[in-house]
Amino acid sequence: MTTTHMPVAREAPARRAPENTPFDPTAWQQILQMVRQQHPALHRVWFDQLVPRQLTNGVIQVKVGTAAQLNFCQGQCQQPFTAAAQAVIGRLVAVSFHCENLPHGGVYSDSDQPMPLNPDYVFENFVTGPCNRLPHAACVAVAEQPGKAYNPLFIHGGVGLGKTHLLQAVCQKVLEREPAARIMYLSCDSFINQFMVAVETGEMHQFRYRYRQADMLVIDDIHFLARRERTQEEFFHTFNTLYQNHKQIILSADCPPSEIPELEERLVSRFNWGLVARIEKPCYETRMAILQKKAKLRGLSLPDDVVSYIAAKVENNTRELEGAIIKVQGVAMLQGGKIDLDLAKSALGDSVIPDQKRISIQQILDAVTKYYNVRLADLQSDKRHKSIAFPRQVCMYLARQHTSYSLGEIGGYFGGRDHTTVLYAVRKVTDRLKDKPDVAGQVAFMENQLTG
Ligand code: ADP
Ligand code: MG
């Protein structure tokens, strides 16, 4: 019988842990603790299941359970974990995440780039209530029997009500069962962009092949097909091919098929072939349950009175519920205190979460016309010159951020423009805010005036 000998150190043990040995569990706990404290919004309960493997060449290799968790870790956690590891170990190390059982079919979006799925967006984390029971049940059924239950499945509802969450939950469920499934999951924007690139570069053949050989096609925010005649034409053929081959198609939009502006009749009728299910705003009880679920996911315990307080205060959009939790958590950490009602109230004071109905469109119009020195009549006219069009877009953006009017209602204030125009404006201004500091400054100035 042979025995394997560990290499024996020639000298007394060094102060530093030797390389290639399993990573010290105590140090790992300290790293987790530090990440939790310094990046409360990032923390997830499943961090407890991360397995630090070893320290090799200055890199701590960490094993992650699923592909979606890997996306999350690689996308958002590398830096925070590396900083924490350096602080704990006291030397220059990095943290690197790996996953052993990656799906080999996978989810694709842009030109064969795997689409990052959000590990939070799974069925287990989705709370059902009267507002979403049907769309949820339909998604579960489709995930169990793609191409059979409802095809196509069309989910619609307002911003932040869980459409993307449900779509990704289906993808993750299917991949969990069939790692080899070829799922195309993408936003309508990417579909449009890829189509335009394919047309320009004469690569339509590859484009068609890629889509038409998918096992499942999932397109988020399909209302962006509005007025895109040529993309609609192409999408029509993609749809038909997949449908005839009994491949599952899932679409989401902010309105039902018939209300997408200038969508070809034949697409409207196809979108109605399967099941069209609407997500409504969550009621009070559902909002409480969502808050509890989100808090649990982040390893946070929220007292009942805090949950009721936030649920009552944040009514319109589920995304804002999560934002509220993060704020409360952040303030609690800063003050080193525990979360109670007083702390929640001060964290979410009116200045933090703007009272949705306090600012009127009129105030926005006043602020914008004054700032850009334009006339109200021009904003409401058809004029498309940049000097008018941009202030008009800023108005729409501010109205979207600070009032509870729907996209259609906001469009109504600006010469009867429809909701896609408003959406486009909101996106454009949002993009500018990111890459143009002067615009960010202008908008911040007007917002300050508005929120007083
Ligand atoms: P949409 O795509 O409709 O704009 P998202 O799917 O992006 O909305 O949802 C916004 C946020 O709200 C996400 O963090 C999502 O997890 C959460 N959310 C929405 N509905 C629910 C629900 N029923 N249960 C749990 N979380 C939800
Ligand atoms: Mg979405």
C-alpha cells in the first residue's frame, strides 16, 4: 500500500498561510462580514453557500452554485470581495468566482454573449397575490412544459411590477431542468439592434439562423417594436418559424398587444393566440409579503411595524419597495443602530422617497421653461428642433420620476404624444444623465427646485 505524503515544510510554519491550502474559514467569515457591512445592498443570504477554495498565486478561488449567481458575483461582487479580502488578510490578494456546473446550452442575448440572469429573479423569490396570480401561474406552467401550455405567453403591466422577474424565472427554471436548452432571452432593443446590424453587414442569414434554431425565445419589453416596420416584418417570420416548431415564445410589454402603437395587425393577432396575462399593482398585503421576502433574501430582519409602514408608504412600484429596504438598511448600518420604526421613518422621510403626488406637471413645466428659456406652446407643439425637443424630453423625464401619471397621461400634456414617445424620452434623458455631467447638473438643479 502506498501512502501519499504532503510536502513537508523545511522551516517552522511561516506566518502567512502557505499557498494552495484550503482557505481559512475564519478569515472567510470575516470577509463576508465586511462585505455585508460595507455593501449592505449587495449582500444575499446565499453568500453563506459560497465556498472559498484556496489561495493560489494571490487569488482566492471561490466556488459559486449556479450560473446566475456567478453572473451576479462576477458582475457586482469582485471588487467588494477583493477589497474585503485585502483588508482581512492584510496583503494584495484578489477574489475570483467560478462555477462548476454551468449550463452548456445557455441563455443568449447579444451575438452569442451569455445573457446575465439575475439570481434573485427566480420563482422562489416571487410573491403571488391577486395582482399577479394568473401571469405567475402561466409562467410556471410554461416553465414546466415549454411550447405546450400557452404559446405565445404575453405578460403585460406597468413598470416595476415584476415582468422581467417572471421572464427570467422561466429561463432559470428551464435551464435548471435542461442545462442544454438554447434559450434566447433578450430585450426588444437588442433584437432591433441586432437586426439593424445584420442588415447593414449583410449577415441576415446568420441572424435568422441564430433565432430560428432557438428552443425558446423570450423577449422583454416587446412594445419597443412600435413603428419599427421592418423589424416587425422580420420578427413576424421568426415568430412563425418557432411557433410552427412548437418552440415556446414569451413576450412582455407595458400594455396589451392591441395597444402597442402601429403594431402590424398580424402580429397583434399572433400575440393574442396564446395567453395574454396582465400584472396589476400589488395590493397592501402583497406589498408586505414582497418586503418580507426581499428582506429575507438579504439576510435582514424587518420588524412588522416597519414592514407595514413601508408597504403603506410605497404604493406604486415594486422596485421602489426594494429601494426602500436598501435605504433603511443603509441608514441602520451608518448609525450602527437596529432597524425600528423611528429609524425607518427618518430614513424614508419625504425628502428621500418623493411623495408621488406632491409635484404637479405644471410645476415641472414652469421649472423647465424657465431653465431653458423656452415657451410652453413650443413644448406642446410638433417642433423637433433640438432646442425644443430636449427640454420637452426633460419635462417627460421629470414627470415620470416625480408624479404618478402614466406614460400616456404624460404624453397627453405634450400635444397628445403616445406612451412610446414618452418612454423614449425617459430613456434618452436617463442615458444622458449617465454620460453628460452638464445635463446631470441641469436636471439636478431643476429637481432641487421642484422638491424644494
Ligand atoms: P418590470 O420588468 O415589470 O419593470 P421587474 O421584474 O424589473 O419589473 O421588477 C422590479 C423589482 O420588483 C424587481 O426587484 C423584482 O424582483 C421585484 N418584484 C416585482 N414583483 C414582485 C413579486 N411579485 N415578488 C417579488 N418581487 C417582485
Ligand atoms: Mg422589465
